Amino acid sequence: MIDWIPLELYSPFYFYFLLVIVFIVFMDSQGQRVPSGNKFQLLGLIIGILITIYIGFRPLSGRYFGDTGTYGQIFAKYADGADVTAQRDLLFHYFAKFTSYFLNVHFFLFACATLYVLPLYIVCKKWFKDLWFFGFIFLITAFEFWAYGTNGVRNGIAGSMFLLAISREKRIFQLLFLIVSINFHKTMLLPTAGFVLANFYNKPKHLIYFWLLCIPVSLIGGSFFENIFGSLGFDDRLSYFTEGNKFDDPFSSTGFRWDFLLYSASAVFAGWYYIIKKGYQDKIYFWLFNTFIFANAFWILVIRANFSNRFAYLSWFLMGMVIVYPLLRQNILKNQYKKVGIILGLQFAFTFLMNVILG
């Protein structure tokens, strides 16, 4: 366990570390015409290993790391010999039970962090070859990446497994990793439904219209949808939709979150620009964008609820890929590498603002 960093500085230290990395990439992008994948290969591997260790060996503090204390209690229960009695997220519980035979709680959390980070490296390596570092940095500097490595651990692993599923070429492996994703966190049924729809209905423009329509619908009748989602039994953790604002969390405030909506809109605009404006054609990108739009539209319907950012994560974990994927696969923009550096800087500026300055 990393206990030599004060708890109140543990999370900020991560974001200041990323600030240095983003600054290095930004300065490099402004001085060269094309990205050099070889230049950042070793740096990317070092960063991946360091953040996995840093996330995995964090202190067992519920105050500073959300549900980390709860995960520690779950593991301790299984280490004491308890049987798996959970009705959902079974694969996570069996994973916790299995590792309790030979790991302590700190190495269990490290194993969870590895399952969270390693698939992202594999996905970026698969899609972007020598430029994988740039895709990877977009993922780890995203707004909710830290939170879902330290708080929403099951959901974070499930999101990484979902991306791994999309990156597979054979349907059997796509299906396998989708099943793994859903059984780590049941709420992944929503993006899975979006992915299935994307395979049969490839109409990005229509889905953008649907996304836009959800904004006035939510403004007019948002509470109706909050009650529906909170009572469907989709996941008992969604009961906070219908509960009062009794939680001590920087993102628990209710009301129509225009800040989060604008954040999501950046990915919608990116997809519109690449696909509609520039005519970009790529099967995998269509899957990513259409799935993001589908899941994010449903979040808009419950945007005013307590902790709606948890529901937003079901689309937000795809945002980095939605924004950067075409830029690492094809030359679309003039001075494209410079634009990649600027976009990365803007994305991380929002992350730093929400997690450090305001968080």
C-alpha cells in the first residue's frame, strides 16, 4: 500500500502527474507536423505501469476514494470464508472470492486496477499500432477515469472489457467480452444494447437528432424518466435517482447539468464533424459513436438526478475514443498533430477543473 502520500493529496498528485504528461505531449505536438509513435512508446509503458500501481495500491479510505472501503469489506468477507450470494455482478464477486484464496486486499485492488488499465493498452495497441500512446493518453486523462479506477471499480473494469469486446474482430470474442463486461457490472447492458443497435442501424445523423430531442424532453419531463429508471430494477444502485440529495459527493448536486451536457456535446460534435462533415467511414468508429450517442441520450433523460454522472459513465468511458479515433487512423485535419495536442489539452483542462480546482 502507498501510505507515504497524505490522503488529501493522493488524488491531486495523480492529476498533477498527468498535467506534466499532457504538457509534454502538447509542446511536442506544437513543434512537429506528424506524431512520432516511437518517441512515446517507452513513456507510455512507464505511465501505464505507474498509474496501475498508483490506483491499485491506494489506501483503503472510503472518505477519499469512495467505494474503495466497500470493496475492501467485500474482499475481507470472502477471505473469511463467506460464499458468493450476490444476485448480480456475479463475475466480479467470483473474481473477488477466487483471489481471496491467495491475495491480500491490497493485491486484490491492484488486480482490479490491472483489469481496468491493461485492456485499454491492448485496445489502443490494436487500433492505433505505433500511435497507441496517443489513444491511451486520451483515455487516462478523461474526466471520470480516476473515479472509476478508485470508486466505481466494477463499472470501470466493465467499461474496459466493453472496449476490448469492440476491438475484437471475431464475433465469438466480441460476445465473450460483452458477457464478461455485463457480469462485472449489470448496467453495461445499456451500452451493449447500443452496440447491438449500431450493428443493425447505422444512421449516425438520425441518432444525433434523437440525442438533441432528448434535451427538451428531459427539460420538460425529466422527473418522469428518473422515476422510471429508478424503479425498473435495472440495477438497485440506481435507487439514488429517486432519493433525496443526502450524499456527500462533489457530483451529487441535482438540477439540469449544463456543464456535463456541454462536456458530452463535445464528443457528439466530434462525431458529427468526422462522419457528416468530413465523410469519414470506419465500421469500428460507427460502433463507437452510435453506442456513445445511444447511451448518452438515455443519461440526458435522467440528468437532474442525484449522481447522474454514474449513469453518464455508461457513455463517457467511450468519449476519448470517439474524439481521437479518426485522428489516429486517417489524416483528416490540416496540421492534424497540432490539433490533437490542442484537443488533448482542452479535454484535460476540463478534467483538471472538475477534479482538482472544483473537486
